[in-house]
Amino acid sequence: MARSILHMLTPLKHMSPFDVNMAIDAGFETLIPYTNVDLADVVSLTQDSIFSRAPQDGVRTGIFIGGKNAELALDMVDRAKKAFVPPFVNHVFADPAGSFTTGAAMVAEVNRALKARFSTDLRGKRIVIFGGAGVVAYVAAVIGALEGAQTVLVGHDGEERVSKIAFTMKWRFGIDVGAVDGTAPEARRAAITDADVILSAGPAGVSILTAEDLESAPKLLVASDVNAVPPAGIAGIDVNAVDVALPVGKGVGIGALAVGNVKYQTQCRLFRQMLEAQEPLCLDFRDAYKLAVEIAG
């Protein structure tokens, strides 16, 4: 049997050691990082990877796409897919900054809590997402909208930037995502007034919502925070929280380690799916979410 090879592409200066470790622990025998990769480079790199092996070895060859930009990663996936010349086809898996698996795990944990605690699901829920310009927020917003929720991105520096991101989501996925200003405390409180779910994907060590702020969200059922560095992004949610009571109201909180546990398993199992598949796979956050829901329970 041919050796398993993973070509790891990133537009950044370095490939993430996290992703390298995950791929090796999942079972890939040979990993080759390619750094400072432009979108224009993807076709030639992909075709060099496919034509150097027999067609049947495509299932033993993968292309992993990293970086820190969700839109660019998705564009790179599209370029790689268009570069294939059947029967010369490899696996493709995108997870920039771990955001595809993290966002999937975050929403999957929220979905689990909604079912377990309130006998409901994401459909029709208003999901307000802080850190709205980031990659985890991007993924969470798209997954939520695809699952029938009303998702809203909150911009820490105003509405304009998150509005542009929401527009690209509509163009790419055909979904409607809201965008609101979250610059000042009063704006953040206004943003969560009708929230059923609040997600915090802001920068580490930054308090975004206090207990007093949460009083402005009387409908809140579940809140989740992926910040693992004190102070908590949302008051009352420490890193170990699993459905803990929030400081006010009837809602429960989910912390970074609970999300991280599902994220870790999801990314590992997606790598293993590539190694075990009989046909080449193309994996992104939609595949990650399906698997994360299974893992979260």
C-alpha cells in the first residue's frame, strides 16, 4: 500500500503546529508544509500532487488548507477541486486556524444543551455572535443559519465590517445573517435583547458581557464562550463549564474546554476519515458540524 501523504497549505509564514500534531496523531505517515501560499499557487501544487501518484493512490493523498481566513480557505478548496483531473483526485480538508472544527463544535454543544435542557433545537432561534469579524464567528453564523436559526454578527468596531462579512455569506451560501454594532456597552445590551443563544468568539482575555449585561437578555437559553484565558468573555462561564447556570435568568453556559473537547475529536476523526475512505473526500465546516453533533450527543 502507498504511504499516506498530507500536503499542508497555508497563506501564513508558518503551518500551525497544532494541525501538524493532529494529522500525525491521526495516522498520516508523511506531512509536507507549504507556507506563504497564494490562491494562485493552489492549482499547480494540487496538480503536482495528483499526477505524481497512480489514480488509486488519491485516497492515500490529502491536501489540508490552513491559514486564518475562512473565505480564502474556501476559495482555496474551490481552486483545488477545479484542479483535479479525474481519475486523479485527492482528499481536501480545510480548517483555517482550527475555526471550521471549533465553530462546528461550539454550535453542536449549543444544540446539545438546547435539546437536553429545553427540549428544543436551533431552528427559529436568534443567535447573537460576538467577535463577529473572526473566523470562528463566521463558521458559527453560517452553520446556525443553515440549521434554520436567525444568526447575528456583532462588530466590536461598528456595524460596517460585519455587514460586509454577512453580505459575502449571502453570496456564497444563500443565507441571511444580521449585523449590528457592539462598540459600546449599551449597543451590546441592545444586541442581546431578543437572544435565545449568545456565542462569544472574541479575543482571549477580554470580558465582553458582564452579569449586568446578561440582564438585558431575558429569553437567553444557552451561552457559550471559547475564550480560555481569564477573564471570561461572558460572565459566569469558566473554561470547565458544561451547562452551568448563568448569573441571571434560566439560561446555561458552556465553556472553552467543553467546546475544545468536541473540536479536538472532530478534527482528529476528519483526518481519520480521509485515511479510511475508499473515495476522495472534500471536507469543510459542514462535514465538521455533522460529526460534531454526533460527538456532542
